[in-house]
Amino acid sequence: MSDYGTLYVVGTPIGNLSDMSPRAVNTLEEVDFIAAEDTRVTLKLLNHFEIKKPMISYYEHNKKERGEIICQRLMSGENGAIVTDAGMPCISDPGEELIRQCEEYKIKTVVVPGPSAVISALAVSGLETGRFTFEGFLSVNKKSRKEHLSELANERRTMIFYEAPHKLPNTLEDFKNAFPERKLTIVREITKIHEEVIRTTTEKAFELYGDGGLKGEIVLVLEGAKEKMKEEYTLEDAVNLANALIDGGEKKSDAAKEAASVTGFKKNDIYRLLNQ
């Protein structure tokens, strides 16, 4: 183990190359190889800083096999770095699997911090930053997506999501239905020429951008639930919530179940009133 090399987790710019730290440049210059999500993207970064270094492709669909190869090289004494296309690797990223593999083999890992879209978006959101939760990308599977959003109905911390522009309209509609009257900050193209911070609400966001007009890399920062204890809800509140979920496409039984979990009333009581 003492002869093992080290894996460096190196943050790279989200868009503005001036955000590359001197330490990150030095680390990439000194390691023996670089594991990259997309070698073409990383090659542009390396060329900009005049770094010539062998790369190994490492992404979602080859991470298990390539992870083993990388670990074997590290255990033979080489030092390596892992980078992603933009920002911090291993955050909502295949690199988290490589960290686990290194842990199994007792390979040392060292972080070289860099820009993070999560923290950058939170910082300019205008929402509470003391407590927050990163929720990553929502599933494209309708059932999984609804379950995820339902679980967050009572989340009081600020929530941060990544979203692709072509899926944004559906997500904004889901937010409008699942989180009515919440503050929402849309941060797009962080550190790039067209960086924009839009502080709005879930309803207004869908009204303005539900047509798919917003382009670029997008981070959504959503206000947490207001402090309201279950005993403050009335049965009428529970039925109204269930009806709102039904309007959003939920089945009646599922809506009653979700409303019960939020308000504390029995599912059967809510379901009975929905049928009256």
C-alpha cells in the first residue's frame, strides 16, 4: 500500500477558463494520467494550459471496467487525476463510483477544489443558504419523478436541482403542481457570457418559461416548505391538496396517500371525501 499512487479529484472551470486554479494546473501537469468524462472536452482545457498528458476515458457506461484499470495503475505506483467536463467531478457524476473503488483498494484520494455549479447557484439564489439539499437531476421516468417530488413536499431546506434545457418545461410544470407558491431561482450558464439569474416563483416560472425558451446549462434553486405542523392542517386542507395532485395527473388513490403523508390525516378519510 505504501507504494500506491494517489488519485487527485480536480475541479475544472464551469465555463470561464480564468477560474482554473494554479494548484489544479500544477496537479494536472504532475500526474501520470488523467481520467476524463469526455476526452475531447478535456483536451481543449489541457491545450489551453499547454499540458500534454495521456488520458483515459471514464464515463457512465464504462465506469466499472475503466475504474478497475485506473485502480490497477494507481496501485502500481502511478498518480492519476479525475476531471469532469465542467466543475467538480464525483458530484452527481460517475466519478463517485471511482472514489468507492479507491476506498476498497485503500488508494489515497486528494481533492483539488474548483468551481461547483451547486454552490455557485445557491450563493446567488437569494434563498436561504444555511441548510440545503442537492437533489441532482430528476428522473425521466414519470413514476420515479413523481415519487421524488412527493418525498420533497415537506422538505424545509432549500433544494437544488440540475436540469437540461429540453426537459425544463416539464420540470417547471411539475414544480408548479408539487410546490405551489414557492420562490424559485433559475440560474443558467454560470460563469459564461450569457450568465443569468432569474428570481421568480414556481407559477411565474412556468408561465414565462414553460415554452422551452430558456437555453444553456441550468440549475434550479427552490425554496423549502414553510414551517407548518401537521396538526395545523384541517381535513379540508388535506382534500384540497389531494384534488390539486389529481389536477396534476395523480391517480385518486395516490393523491389521497400523498395528502395523508403531508397532513397527518388518514388516507381512507381523504379518499372517502374525494368521492363525495
